[in-house]
Amino acid sequence: MIALVSGILGFFACAPVGIAGFVYGRRALAACAAGTASNPVMARWGHRLGIVCLIFLGIAGVTALFSLGFVMVLALSGAA
């Protein structure tokens, strides 16, 4: 349940929370495989949403680095 809630919150509200969805989803999937948990569907969706949030965070991070680099080049060249 925690995996699904964190995955949904990460997807719609705050992407870093999606990391928790990824971690808890992975743990819940392992628990389902071991037979100690009973609902693999929620775990699977929490894990998948966590992966999507990690992809969004990666894209945002790369974009931020490129933007910062562009601003640095502009500042050092005397433009602006």
C-alpha cells in the first residue's frame, strides 16, 4: 500500500517521493514472491510509478545542468 501511495504522490505532486514508491514497491514484490504479502498488483504499480518518477527526475536534472551551463556560458561571454 505504501508503494502505491508514494508512487501516486510522486507522479502527481512531488517526484522525489517516487523514490520511496520504487523502493517500497521492490520490497513488496519480493515479499509477494516469498509468500508473505498478498497483493502484488499494488506493489507492481507502486514500483512502476516510482520508475517513472525517477525518469522524470533524471530528465529534470539533465535539463537543469544544461540550463546552468548555458547561463554560465552567457555570463562568461559578457552577454546579458
